[in-house]
Amino acid sequence: ATGLYLNISSRMNISRQDSFELVLPRFVSNDFSIKISNFNVSWSRTTSSLKLVYLSSRPSNSFQISVPSTSGLILPREGVTIDVASEYRISCQCAQGLVVATSFSRIQLVGSFGASSFEVQAIAIDLPIELQISIFLFGPIEPDDEIHIF
């Protein structure tokens, strides 16, 4: 399961019962509904969307929300890559007006591993072995990035 950290800023104040909807294609989870700080947060499996309903009576225009990994939300198998990042969208139903679905201004890319393999060629016990590891990575890798194999 995946923890999800959201930092949302709005040009207008968000009031009690206003809601955000985040469309997160290819994320998976069973439907859930939990209370996180000043929000009721619910996931819809059928629409792949996270709905956040503001519960505070004090209007605000900046929010930090951390959806815990215990929610059961799972990253897409292929990660979050640059070619699909524009499919992630946010909209708002607010007392001050409707904000239509728009792409996020910033989204953290997350790579994943595809058809990787691990092969050991041993001649006999207690002798050095030949180890062959093949890694297929979805997502960017930069100089000095590390891949840990356990």
C-alpha cells in the first residue's frame, strides 16, 4: 500500500462542505472513507478518484493532507511516469465557484520494475558463483541514483 501526501493551495477560500476530487488513474484500492485532519477522505474504486470534503468551519486556502498507507491505496504497477502524469487531475466544488478538472502543477514521478530477473549459476557449494541480474525499470533513473537488492 502507498502513503499519499497532498499539498493543495487554492486562490479562493475553501469553506465547510466544499470538496476536492482527485482523479488518479490506475491507482487501486477497495472503496474506503476515513477522516484525516479537517477532511473526510473517500476513495471510489469505480472512478479511481479520491474525494476530500472539508469539515472545518474555518475557511482556508492551503492544506496539507497525508493519506496513510493503511488506507490500502496502491500505486499503479507501472508507477507514475511523465507520459501519464497529465492524466492525474484535480477539481473543486466550492461555495465560491466550480473549478473544473485540471492537471496538477507538480507531481512526484515514481518508477517501478517490470520483467526483472535474478539468475545464479553455481558449480558447487562453497565455491564462488556467477550472479546475473537483469532489471527493467519503468521511470527515470539519474546519475548517482541507487537500486537496492535485498
